[in-house]
Amino acid sequence: MELHYKTFGEGEPLLILHGLFGSSDNWLTIGKKLAEQYKVYLIDQRNHGRSPWSDQWNYEVMSNDLHEFVEQHQLQDFVLIGHSMGGKTAMNYAVNHTPSKIKKLVVVDIAPKAYPIHHDKIVVGLNTLDLSQVNSRKAADDQLAAYIDEVGVRQFLLKNLYRNEEKNFEWRINLPVIGDNLANVSGGLAEDKRHEGTTLFIRGRKSNYIKDGDEAVINHHFPQATLQTVENAGHWVHAESPAEFLEMLLTFLQG
């Protein structure tokens, strides 16, 4: 799988993986800031962004994709950052591939545990959009509002729309495969999997993805992990409180 990516800056390599329904573009602002000190790779995971589509979609194949990317680019001693689904890809890579190549691991607002499937309503809403009849993003937003109340969530999801050569809207996400395989990205790490490297978990206080009782499962799989909280952020920590997130991140990376 030849993953699409963007790269900025020079220096130590730093890789960033986006979350479900996202893309590398979600991390452009933070990525360009980090590029002042690192060589940043913003990566589109399979079935997202401009990376290829595949009927196989789970953490095993996504962590294998990342392994191939690391080998292809001959990366060593890199920082690995993953948000949400990307955080689980990063965790799976760390416990299953070449952990010695990871200098530091950062997991943003996701724990190494199983979660109930809760994105099915989003998939239903996206599938109701008849893109052949949608002539503007506002029209798409109006239709999607019947399923998703939060304006910010709708705007995030609709970033996946693009106009093809015929100027018609299409999805950059592989919606059929994502919809059929949500269970594959809801699971946690196997009980015996551990990563002994230096790790930071960052959560948003307003998010319910990492709860106060989750330190036990985090420390079970990542015994060298610390957990820090961004107080005024929800699940999209890096977008909601970018300055605080960046300060917290750089303090960890440079400490």
C-alpha cells in the first residue's frame, strides 16, 4: 500500500496519523508548526484522504501500512503521533513491529481498550447524501443536519467531499468499507501486548474517550506512559486548543 503523505521541514522525523473520517489535512496547522524543528510526515491512512482504497480495513493492515512506510523511507528514531483511530494504529505498530525505531510515542485522545460502535449514525447520515443531486457544500450540510446536530462535526466530515474532473462531488473516504467494518476499529490491544518506550497520552477534558479510570489499561500496555489533560478541549484536542496542545507536546518531546 503506497500511502499518500505530505512532508515539511528538516531534522528528526516525526510522523502523524489522523483519525477516523479524517486526513492528513486535519494536521496541517500543527504539522507546519512542528516543521520548524522536525521533518514532519503527515500521512493519509488507507481508505482516507488521497491514499488508496482497500476492502481490508483493520488495525493489523493499517499498522502494516505504517511499517511499510517506515521501511520505504528508511526512518529511524522517529516520533510517532496518532489521534483517535490513528492513535490505535500507532499503538498497534508499537507493540507489533519495530518499537526500537520509535523515539517517542504520542497517543491523542484514545485508550488501548475496546469501544462500543458509535459512528454508525454518521455512516447512515453520509450514505443518505445523494451526491449526484448535491450541487454545493451547503446543500450537503443541510441534508446531513437531519442526522448530525453538531455543526463542527458536519464541517469536519464534509471536508471529505471533493469535485471530480466532471465537477461532481465524490467522497475521499471509502464509505462502503468503513461502514461495513466499524467493528474492526473499535477493538482494543490484545492482553499480552506491551510497548516499553517513552509514551505520552494526551486527552481532552471534555472528551469521553479517555476516562479517569483508564490509567490502568494504559499503564498495562504502556508502562512508561504518562497521561496529560488539555482542559478546554474535546476529542479534537489539537484543533480545539492548538496552542496548549502544542506546548504540551513540545515539552514532552524536548524533555
